[in-house]
Amino acid sequence: MKKEPIVLAADPADPEDFNVPLEALDRGQRARLIRKTRSGLGLSQAEFARRFRVPVGTLRDWEQARATAPDFAVAYVRVIGQYPDIVARAAAS
């Protein structure tokens, strides 16, 4: 069985990162964005999920590229990355 070429190599500074083949490029880029945003905030998956009201299983699937995060989720994560405290307060309301 022929393997897809790797188009996005794992980030050696990120132990949770992984190589991404062409067929999974979009899913892999979304996974990396979500994982880097969460880890940049210093939160575990469980903490991030609780704080921003995302099911932890869904977050894990997105971060590990088992599922493709939908566009609205990517936009939400980008806003979280810029305004984490404001989003956390809004999510708690």
C-alpha cells in the first residue's frame, strides 16, 4: 500500500504534533491551530474544554486530527487565542 507524501512535517518543538499527509492537510492544520492555541494558554485539554465549553472528546478528536474541526470552531479558537478572558467570561454566562 502506497503512503501519501508528508506535506506538513511535525513540529519538533511540539511533542504532540504529527506529520500530515496531503489528504489530511486541512484537518492537520486545523488540529495544529487548536492544539497550539490551547497549549499557548497553558491549559490541559480538560481545562480548555471546561473553560470554553467544548466537549473534551470533541477537542481531543480535533487536536489529534481524527475529525476535522468545522469552520465555526476554528473561528472560535482564533477568538479564544486573542481574547481568552473575555471568551471565558462570555462562555460562563
